Amino acid sequence: MKRIALIDIDSVLIEPLGYRKAVVAVWDYITSLMQIPPLPLSAQTMADMEAVGITSEWDMLPILIASLWQTILAQTDSIPLPADGEVLSAARAFAKAPALPRITSISIPKIQPVPNQFPAETAWEAGSFPALPQALGDNLLRNSRDPYLSATTRLFQQYVLGSEKFQQTYRLPANVQSPSFLALYDKPLIPDSIRNALLAAQQNGMLDIAIITSRPSLPPDGIVNDAGGYAPEAEIALESLGMANLALIGFGKLKYIGDLYQLKADQLIKPAAAHSLAAILALLMGDDKLALDTAINWAVKKNFSAFREILPQQMEIHLIEDTMGGVRSTQAAVQLLRQMGRDVYLFCYGLTSGNDAKRSTFENENIPHYENWESLWQVIAERLNAP
């Protein structure tokens, strides 16, 4: 029996305080350009967004800004917004308005997930922000994964990486001068003892481990990154945890293979089957580029002819996630493997860290959930040691 563990990074292995602090920093930057009274952004608001499927800060920021601007524009039509819809120019335009309504809170729209589409774009196409002009909504809510096209993502990356690393990674000038918020604020969630037990299980051949994350990452091993644009945020996290040698399928690797096949990354990243499938195949093949290529052929092109022989007849997949995106991705990957005649047993473990919204989401989906690694690991360890 081949046993595989797929593990998310943010809110699972690491408490992503750096990312959340960066969201607040960008929010404060843009609201300061607007010259409105301080409007604090709470950690609970971001946790609640994550629990309902808005799991990436790249989506959170444009949705938050759009929600704020929708609230204002719904009450006044006197804002001299730029015709080209440039986001930072629009923020400054609010400061020039003769009077703005006082905003004490904003309402985040409910977003029905759409396959192969990121939540920010889904919200825009669903008409969630009707007061925003077309050009402004397009600039704000589309291309949220591209720092070259998205102003909010570009600002966010400056705080996440730090100004110097941002300029090295993207070959762009920085708007702000900042240290890396990842280095300053991220904290491990997994206790050292359990991390060591996981790594020992892999070393002893009881379990193979791969990381599936939406974090930016480097391209596949052996690919020279001359053009820039690949931020090693997933690698930074694993290095800080002492888990740098684990197989990793992050956003950068999916973007790389997507570009080769002329596919958008949102067609490949969780909840798409290709994300979890690529991680499983990376463990079986020992080559992440080949695994990514095979995942595209199996999950997207439905071409199952190549490399079927590398699949063991029986597998256990143990998934540790804090949101349903990874669950959906792994469920879809397991379904594909079963269609290929393999016996695959899937065990999903939700990690809530005490968040009520996450707990409720897992309960609604009948996913066993645990408040911390200690209670979760007890269950996994018993299964690993079962005959």
C-alpha cells in the first residue's frame, strides 16, 4: 500500500501572519491615498473570507477594495474617477471628492465558486460591484495573479517579499520601502515533535509527503528563471520549518506548465484536480516537471495513455487542509485515479485552529476536523500504524 500525505502551508504548517499583515498594509496604503478616516481591517474579516473560499490574499485585496468603493459609489456619483481605470489613480481621485459618506463597515459579497476562475474575477463577472466603472473593475478584479497587471497584487508583493527582494524578483520599481513581512511575522503552527515524526515516517518508508500550496514558488527544478517573476515564498516557508527537502507543487510551478500549454493558472490550481494530481505524481515520478506535464494530460486533456504504469494498484491519500479548495482538488484527483482502475482511499483532515467559520464549513461538508496538530496527528499516527 502506497501512502501519501498532501499538506497545505498557510494556516496548516504556518500561521501566515506575514501575508495578513501585508493585506492590512496595502489596505492602509490605499485608504490613506483616499484620505478617508481610518477603517481598521480585522483578522476575523480575512478569516471569514478564507472560510468561504476566498483563500488567497491576491483575491482578498481587490474584493475588499471593490467592496469599499462599491459602498461609497452607491451613495455618491461625484467622484472624478480616471477614465483609464488605473487603480492607484482612482484611490487618489476619492481624495479629491468634495465630500464622501462616512464608512464604518463594508459588506463582502457572497461569491459562488466558478470552476477555473479566481474569486476576484468571479465576483466582478457576477455583478457584485455594479457602481464600479468597467475599466476600473477590470483593472482591480481581473489578473489578480499577475503583479505586472494588478496594482493591489504588486503592492502586496512589496510588503511580502520586502522592497529589495521585490525589485530583484519582478524587475519593477517599488512604491514603498519595506522589509519582508514573511520574515518578520510568519509563525510555525506544526510543533517540532510532530514535524520530526512526519519526516521520520517519510524516511522510514511509511509515508511520502508532498506540499500543495497556492503560495508563489519557483518554477520546476532545473528550469532557469532568467525572466524573473517567480517569487520563492513557498520555499521560504518550508526552509523556515526545516522541511525544505519535501516535494512541492506551488503556484510558480503551475504557472510555468500552464504557460507551456497556454492554460491560465486558475485552470490548474486547487480546487482543480491538476494541483493535487501533480503533487501525487511528483512523489511517484521523482520529477516535478514530468509530473506537471502528466497532470495536464490526465486532468485537463483527458489523455490517460502515458505513464499509467507508474501508478501503484493501491494507494492511501491523506490530505491536511484548512479550506475546501485543497479538498476539492484532491477529491477530483482521486476520482481520476479510480477511473484509471486504481484502488485509492482518501482521508481528509480539516485543521481549523479554532476558527468557527472553518469548523462550520468542514461540518457542512462532512469533513473530519481538528483544532490543532496534536489532535490531528493522533488520528493519522493511529492509521499509519494500523496493520
